[in-house]
Amino acid sequence: MTSEEYLSSQDYQLAKTVAKPGYKVSVQRLNSWFFEKKALKEINLDVKENTVTALIGPSGCGKTTLIRSLNRMNEMTLGARVEGSVFLDDVDIYDRTVDPVIIKRRIGMVFQKPNPFPTMSIYDNVAAGLRLNGIRDKRLINEIVEESLKGAALWDEVKDELGKPGISLSGGQQQRLCIARALAMQPEVLLMDEPTSALDPIASAKIEELMHDLKRDLTIIIVTHNMQQAARVSDFTAFMYLGELIEYGPTTRIFENPDKELTERYISGKFG
């Protein structure tokens, strides 16, 4: 073992010793900048496995920056910089020994606006990530596509038209297709950045019901501006303001008896 390999192994062991037991995701002293502007300030957040955690707060408070930091997606943004730790189980995803590609497989993401690949069929939208990662067994791909579409509560609606373009679906169906695409990679955590903001109430209700079903197998972290949605779907809620995490706890307590006056003012609609 070279000295560099030894130091890397020691860094990894050190990272493992500071992970918090009992949590799927543990954010510790996370700071983020875009060029000189600081977007996140000393964020500490522990997320339990098989729960839904909602991030709430006014526009520009850092919710999306935080959620994009949880699978290293912010690294794709010019001028972005992150300091601190984000643990997935016992591994700090920002440790220099960790491959970000693997992290993106383990932590999937669904965006605000449905974004199916426009030139691909429904089937190929779901299978794309599998093929990109070298899976060539057609029977295995067929199985995973079906399982993923079922997991996204879309299979019964599209099973007879898998060859149709993904963009031919309705907005709500497109969003569930994007969820199926994420599920095909068999992630452990699913990040959802305002996944229903562009959808009608009926489609939104289907996504909310889907989240309830998915948390049996996944840990979900959702950004939402909709207070009613946060109260309906989440087990825990984190309120953010100006890049800081103001308060975090069980959703019922945050909405009915928050500790911080600022949280109460936001939830009651006095600002935001």
C-alpha cells in the first residue's frame, strides 16, 4: 500500500467514525457558496430511514441548494463550492475517495418540472440509466422497467403503449415516468424538488400517495412551498430561512407547536 492509499483509507475510517448511527442521511456543518455568495450556513440535519422529510421556507432560502448538495449535483453548477459532510449510512459522500457517480445511483432525484427524454419512448426513458451503466440483459431490463413503472404507479396506464414517446403523456404521468426512471437505478434515497408544483391537484394527489407508498423502501426528502402538502406527506419538517436551518422536528410539532417564533410566523402565513 502506498502512502497515499494509506492516508485515503485512514480518511475513510475517520469518516465512518463520525457518522451518526440510526440515520440514513446525516448532514453535518454543511456550508455552500456560489462564487462569493454563501447559500448554506452550517446546516446540520439527520434524516431517519424510511421517512419523508419536507424542506420548507420562502423562495431563495437555500432549500434547492441543500437538496442538490445531498447527491453532489451542485458540483455541476459553475462557481459552486461545498464544505462539510453529508453521510449516506457510514460514508461521507464528499470524502475524496468516494465516486460521485456511485452516489448519484444511490441517491436519485426528481425535479420540479417533468423532464422525460424527448426523443425516447416510455420504455427507453426508464431503461436509459440501466443501459448507460452497462446492463445489456434484455430480460433483466424488461423486469426492472416493469417493476419501476409499477413502483411509480404508472404501469397499468402505459403497459400497452411502452413504445410511445414519453412526452406524449400528461404532465402528471410524465412526472411519474421521471420517478420510474429514478427508481430503475434502485436508489436508497429519493430527492424531490417541488415535484408537484407544475401539476394539477389530481396529478399532485397521485404523487403524494405515491410518496407514502415509496417510503416503505426508500428515504424521501422533498422540497415544497405548499404547507398543506408538507403537512400531509412528511414525517419530519425542516424550516429554512436565509440559508440557515431554523427548526427541524416531527411535522406535527413543527406545524402545531413550533419552538421558534420565526417558524410560527412563516407557517401561519405572516411572511414568505
